Amino acid sequence: MSRVKSKNTGPEITVRKLVYGLGYRYRLHDASLPGKPDLVFRTRRKVIFVNGCFWHSHKDCPKARTPKTRQDFWKNKMQKNAKRDEENQNHLGRLGWKCLVIWQCQTKDLESLEKLIIEFLGD
Ligand SMILES: [Zn+2]
């Protein structure tokens, strides 16, 4: 595989590449599941969400601070997103799926990210 750095590397692409490189195969954005999880491992009945820290209000994360202007608007919006995330994950849990949320800021440290993924998916 080429090691050339691509400019097009959002957190989700980073996770996808890493998971694929570890030999796991997955489906993308399965709309038949609550919350349309980013990566779906059907046979393992596991899903991974890759969440942006800001939009999904990563707790205690510097990237998740509300902007200085229109604070009520942003707070409201971010709370709604967080609530929807929680509901989707609970729903998936009731259907027998296990969820892992990978935060955008966690994708910077590839070594611990890899550990996290292997721990979650097993072998
Ligand atoms: Zn974060």
C-alpha cells in the first residue's frame, strides 16, 4: 500500500483505513440501523461511530467548546445531537448491537486508536 499522505483524511477515513488494514471488513453507513452507523460489522453485530468532537459534544474536549456568539443556539443544537446519539446507541443496544464511539480527537493517536479498535472488535 502506498504511504503517500493524502489531503483527504478526515477522522472517518483514518478509522476506515486502520480498520481495513487490520483485516476487518465492514459496511459503510448502513441506513437500516438506528443512527446510520459509520462502520458496520454485521457478523460480529458491532458498529463504530466516528464522531466530530464539536457536533457531538465530546465531553471535556477542547474541540467541543461552544462558540462565543449565539451560545444558546449552539448549546441547543449540540444537546439535541448528543441526545439523538444516545437514543440511537440505546436503540442499537436493545437490538443486540455493540457500539463503539471514536472521537475525532482520538484519531490523532494511531497507536491507541488501533488498540481501542482491536479491543472492541476482537479477533
Ligand atoms: Zn474530542
